[in-house]
Amino acid sequence: MPVLQAQDNKQAYAHTMKIIFAGTPEFAAQALKQLIAAGHEIALVLTQPDRPAGRGMKLTPSPVKVVAEQHGIALWQPEKLRSAEQQAPVAAANADVMVVAAYGLILPQVVLDMPRLGCLNIHASLLPRWRGAAPIQRAILAGDSETGITIMQMNAGLDTGDMLSIHKLPITPSSTAATLHDQLAELGAHAIVAALTDLPKLQAQRVPQEESGVTYAEKLKKEEATIDWQQSAADLDRMIRAFNPFPSAQTVLEETPIKIWRAQPTTGNGKPGEIIAINRNGITVACGDNALILTELQKAGSKRMDAAAFLAGNPLSIGSCFGPKSLKAVDTPN
């Protein structure tokens, strides 16, 4: 099975197929754009129904829908794909293959069998590690040194299909869920185009996933984002990076909710949550082991700002304490 590095996939390909594309968020939109640019015929795009979003909670099209409409591609936005009526547009497309990326709906076996060459999934992890909903964040939280894209032949299980190709990407000490998402979206877009150029060969060489390496990336919950200063600085650094931008790491200071967007581990001792140093570069807070320098913060009702700007409007003193752990999540504007 091909195992490629991120930089190996930026090429142009001439082979074209008739494709159904199923996806919803920006991660998927990048793949759709690349498939269009490669000259593939996109017969149909499946995406989630428009959802309320923003402060006005207006119905908003998905990023994938926006791309499809820009290119005049037929759209289908079913709530489910369970009934024959809901499945009819997929069958009528008579596609060579379906490409799926963060679609958000379960595809029953009858749908998986409709395209001539089946359905391929662009999954943002090195399977079988981190099957499931939040592979990018869980990889950072766990301290993984690398992640990547797996192109998988889909079956009815949860990310259990045979692997066609793997494309690796390092996780650096500065990687956040946001930066890693963008890198993986680009990598996945190039990886699926590469896979389609020689798909019958890749399918003949498919590799089953080893059950011994399976881990599950559970969906993120807002309550996970409350900072427990009893944890080590290394653990909290990973948490802050993993939860940037959602659900964002949160704490309190003098009963005021504070979001922590960026921080750096450092040495230092003190009571967990205690401010032990302050300067224009950051606010140093003691943890259960060592300390964190907070470099980007956001007070409830305010904007994100670097430490110097935050301190200008919120004077702090050494000995003040962040915490406690039992914080109720409070929304602030991004």
C-alpha cells in the first residue's frame, strides 16, 4: 500500500471518472474543488441540509454546497439516506465511484454498492488509529507525533474499511486543530485525486485494518474544554492546541470566564492555577507539573488578543489564581 509524505501529492492527473461527491464542511470542500480542477465529472453532490448558523441563526449552506452551486453541479440534501426515495438520486447518477469526506450521514450498504467502484472515504487519521468523529483533535490530545490521511474503501462499519493509501503528516509542537485541519484538508484533496488515477490497482492491493491498532476519536464535548490546572503543563498545552478553535479551552479569573487560545509550556512552580510571572510576552501560570505561559486570551464579551493587549485592559498581579476546574462553559465571540 502506498505510504506517501505530504509533499508527494501535488500533481496534475489526466484520468477522469464520473463521481458522486458526499461531504459537508470546509475539509470536504477542499477535496471537491481539487476533483473539479482535475477534470473529473461530478454527477451529483450530496451535502447536509442548510443549518442555522451565526448570531442571527440564519439558514446557511454548507461549504460543499457553496462550491457545488458555484460550478452548477446537481445537489441533493436529504436528512437521511434510508428510503428508496432518498436513495433514488444516487442510483440515477450511475457513477463510477462515490467520494465521501466528512459527510455526516450514515451510508447504508445499498448506497455503498450503487457506484460501479464503490465508495471511497477521505479520513483524517492514520487508520486504524482514531476512527470516528474527531481524529484531528484526539491525535493532538494524545501527543501523537504524526497524523495523516487514509483513503479507505468504505464498508458499513465506522471507518473500518480496507485501506487503499496512506499519506503522512507530522504533528509539530505548535500544531493546533485549526492549522492541522487546513493541512490535512489540502493533503486529503490531493490524496483522493491521486487515488482515482489508479483505482483498480489500489483496490486490488487493498490492506485490511489491523484490529490491534484500533482507537476511537469520540466527538468533542464542551465540558472537556474546562482547564484543570492540576494537570501537567504538557497535557494542558496539548489540550489548548487540540481545542483551538472548538470548543476552546476555558478557565475563570475572579469569576470571569476566560478562553485560552495559545500557550507555551515552561518550567516553574506554584499552586496550580497561580500566576507566578507577568510580562508583555505572556502570563505564566503554575500547573500540576511545571507551568504555562499564556500568550493569547479572550475575556467573555471581548475579542481574542495577545497577552500584552489583554494585560493593558485587565491588569493582573502575581499570586492571583485561575480556576477552578468546575467552570460552566460560557460562549464568547470568536
